[in-house]
Amino acid sequence: MAGIKKSLLKRWRSWILLNNSWTSRWWYSAVHITTVTVGTGVLGLPTVMAFFGWELGTILIVGFMILSQMCYWQLIGLHETQEGRRFDRYPELGQHLLGDSLGFWLIAPLQAIAQVGIDTVYVVAGANSLQHIYSLFHECNALDCGAMKLTYWMLVFMAVQLLLSQLPHLQSITWVSFIAAVTAIGYCTLTWVSILINPPPSPSPSPPSPSSSSACFANVEHGYPQGSKAHITFGIFTSLGKLAFAMAAAHNVALELQATIPSTRNRPSKRAMWRGTLIAYIVVAFCYLPVALVGYRFYGNETRDTCPGIDNVLLRLKSPKPMIVLADLMVFIHLCGSYQVLAMPIFSNFETFFERKYEVELSFMLRTMARYSYVVLTLMLAAAFPFFGDLEAFFGGFAIIPTTYVIPSVLWHLSRKPEPLSPPWIANLLCISFGIAVMATSTIGGLRNLIMKRRELEFFQ
């Protein structure tokens, strides 16, 4: 009996830790990147368009997409040296180029904050989708359904995560990620198709009362925002953070994903990883642009000025009811898979650190409790701060932008050392400068909105 138990523990440990026996292919990375990148941030893009207008809004969405892909290309190229050494975790690459202390403490905390922050936002968004389904059948407000508080729906999301968290590693959740990627494409498509099938009511001759359900859809206009300079400025800051959040999550697990792909001198892992990334970003463009353009076309500036709290365009829709219910279910399923893709590297890092630090083998029970603790932590954070739109902006600026647009470019600059004033040198410095500027502005915008709404926001809903 003891021998069987030891054998099972050894097999479990081989699943958990990074090892050279993994056999992922390019489509594994395509699935995972699609799952993580196409987050619920896509449903907030019409609001982003409302702050920038048709031309600038479209340019920013496409520009962020190209910039995000360029930074992914940099991380993919830095994953493996010419001598064959692989950096299977983001902090390891930083330690190689910046030194053990600076490299670890610059990247590891930001990466952890980004992953925990995104998972927290996903708990809120998943609960919002379930609550929206409930509201459709009980004819109540999408953000307030009486006795069925948002926290109850978070508990449903948490129950699913407690089960999925027991899958051992990234390669083992590929089937979960595949289902999530399919549902991501599904709800993006259903969202813009539903708007085309049943557009919001046309402007009425007389202004609707504030309590009217059509108040959110009347007087649809397009154009740059009006109002005080402070309102416009901080709204733009917040929108940049939302846009960064929508484009950036996968970079935080890029090296961990590439680590599961075998690499040889003739067939380095970067080829398969880059192929998967290209496919994933084609899917991302297919999902993002129709939602942003169709949503802004039919809702216009109302996504910015009316119905505060509804940054998610899907929560505005009520019919066709079967399509909206299916879309909300797909959002929930997708977020369940995306949550785990971001959580698995955290599980692996913690378990590896604990075993190396204390030179002990974590038992199945200890691993289970550690993973359950993480799920409960994100639930508590989500219940305490259930503010989807402003959390997007804050986490997008504070943690996601540095690990997505700034640090990869800095590391690539230090590793490749492009010739001064050459096109790669100029492009890379522009990328770093732009990333730092967006990081500062979006963090300030998200934090300012949270402070301004402190009297309206309800904690532990």
C-alpha cells in the first residue's frame, strides 16, 4: 500500500512541475492565447469607442492589437538562448537579464498581481453573466435582482473553479481551454448579431424619463465626449486602461505556455509558439472589431454617459432572449477556462517554491488546500470590489501594462542590443515610452473613478 501511494505521489509531482516530457503543439498555444486574450474586456470596447470616436477608437484598437502581438513576439524570441537554455517562467528571464534580485522582484510581484487581478475581474464578470440570465427571466435590473445578490452568483463561479483547480497543469487543461476558446468566439458573435437583429429603440420625440428602460438607448449620438475637462480627461485615461486590459492578459503566461512545447535545434519551440500566436490574434481580431464597431454604431455615446455601471454591452441586451441567455452562458464557461489558464502558473510557482525552500514533497491534501485558498482569495476580492469597469482600468494600468508592453520591450532591448537610432531601436523605445505613459494614465483614471464612486458603490453585494 505504501508503495502504491508513493507511486501515485510521484506521478502527481511529475504532472505539476515543468519537465521536458511535455508534448504540446502549436495549436495548444493558439487555444490558450485565444482563451486568455479574448476576455470580457471585449464587451467593454463600445465604451472605449465612445471616448475616442470612430477614427481614433478604431486606430487604437488595431494599434494595441499590433503592439500586443509585437511584445508577444519579443517574449517568444527570448524564451530560449542559442545555447539551448530555456526560461520557463517570466521571472527567470528577468533574472537572466537583470540579475537575480532585481529581475525577480521587478517581475514576479507584477505578474502575480496581474494574474490575481484578472482572475478577480473574471469572478465579477462571470457572476454578472449569471445574474443577467436571472434578470431576463425575472424582469429585474441586470445589476440588482433583489434577493439574488451578486455574491451568490460568485459562489457558483467559485464552485466550478474549486473543481477545475484540481487539474494538475497547463497541458491537462487544454480541453477546458479549447471549450473556453470556442465559447469566447460564440458569445462575441452572438453579442453583435443580437444587436443587429434587435437594435435599441430609436430616439423618441420627447425625452424619456430617467426611470424609463429606454433611457439608456434614446438620443444615440456619435462623437467626441462633451463636459468638463476633468471628466473627459479621466474618462480617456480609464478607457486606455480598459483597452490595455482587453488586449494583454496572455503575456503574463507566455513563457509558461511556451515551456510546454518541446524544442530541438532543428525545430525550436518559438516556431510553433509564433504560429499559434498568429492564429490566436486572427481570432482575436474577428471577435473584437465587430463587437466594438457594431456596439458603438447602435449605442453610441450612451455607453459612456448613461446607465452607469454597465460597461459590459451584453448586460444591456434583453432580446432575442434565447440568444442573450446562450451568450451569457458562454461568457460564464469561457471565464471558467480563462481563470484556470492564469491560475495554473501561480499554482506551479507556489508548489515548486515550497518544495525547494523546505525540501519536502507537498502531499495531495496540501496542494488541494493551497489551490482552494487561491480560489477563495479571488472570491473575497471580487465580493469586496465588484466594480467591473473600474477594476479593468486600474488593474490594466497598474500591473498588466508593465508586464505586457514595457518589460518585454526592456528585456528585448537589453538582450538584443539594437544599434542606436536604427528602426528596431527607435520602435522599441517608442513602445516602452508609450507603455509607461498608458500605465500611468490608466492607473490614475481607474483609481480616480473608484474614489469618485465610493459613495455609490456597494461592497460585498
